[in-house]
Amino acid sequence: MLNLTRGILGLVLLVFVLAGCGKHDDVEEFNKPADYWYKKIASSITNNNLDKADTYYISLKSEHAHSPLMPIAVMLLAQAHIDAEEYLLANYYLDEYNKRYGESGSREYIDFMKLKASFLAIKDVYKDQKLIMDSISEAQTYIDRYPGSEYAPLVNTMLVRLSMSQYLLNENIAALYERIGKPEAAKIYRAKNRGSAVELGDITPPKKSIVGKIFD
């Protein structure tokens, strides 16, 4: 009986010890140096744990908003989310960079990265119609704003691909309306292609997607 009682007490003690260890592991970290959070962000990205990296960024931002490591961390996270095809989050960090650190020298590159992220986010021309139209507008704005940019050739390529997709989408919708006996609706969609940068005869429908191999 005494041995049984000792065994139960030992088991209870073990449970408390393990519970204490678990609580210790889950204790929220705070008041750490900026390089501590930066290393945590970099390590989490290396381990493909972007949720953790985002959390560590919040800690870095709240505790060391003016650290010189902040802009580096923001760009690191932006690129990591692009690589992970998480383009909305990538654009969040790019906007954050422009808002906090954007200067005339860096804004050209950041705006290009934002455009690239929006372009890569387009997966289905039927579901992403608004994103296509917004990206066309942004690409045209970029070319007007940075006419001599080293990224202009890539932006022009994106603009052509986007315009092709928009043209084909309008043409396909017009053809559908014609097949179901609604010629007036077909005219509306064909009218949208007037003044387009591309013509139907110039377009070869892409085998993959509008992204193609621009960034492969």
C-alpha cells in the first residue's frame, strides 16, 4: 500500500513537472534585443514557417520600431511571401516598406515588386478579372512614372500579357452572348476591346497561364 501511495505521488509530481515545463515553453517572449527578433525571423523563414516569422516581426516592430534591422526584415518577409505564393501578404510588407522607408531611390524597385506580386497572383482570368484590370492600370502608371526604369522591359511584358488576357476574356464573353442569342450584350464586350494595346490577330493563347515564363 505504501509503495502504491508513493507511486501515485510520484506520478502526480511528474505531471506537475511536465505541466510546468510546458508552461515555460509557451511563455510569451518580450523585451528582447532587435537582433534577437531579426534572427528569429530569418530562422523561421529558413524553416518555411512564415506564420512564426510574421509573429516575430510584430515583436520586432512593437519593441524596436526604429531599429536599422526593421527595413531589412520587412523586405525579407516580402520576398519570403512572394516565394511562398502568398502575394497579398507580400504586398502588405511592400506597402509597409513604402510607408515607412520609401524614398525616391527605393520606391521604383518596391513599386515594381508590388506589380510583380499582383501579376503573379493572377491564376484564373475569369475569377481574377478585377485584379487583371487593376494590374493593367498599375503597369501603365509605372511606365509613366518611371520611363527609364531598368524594370521597364519586364513591366511592358507584363502589360502585354495582361492586355492579351483582358482582350481574350472580353472576346470569349462576347462569343458566349452571341451563342445564347444576346447580340447587344456581345457588342458591349467587343466595345471594351476598342483601343486595346493588342489585336486579336496578334494573340496566341498561352499554353500555361498569363504568367508564362516571365519569372521562371
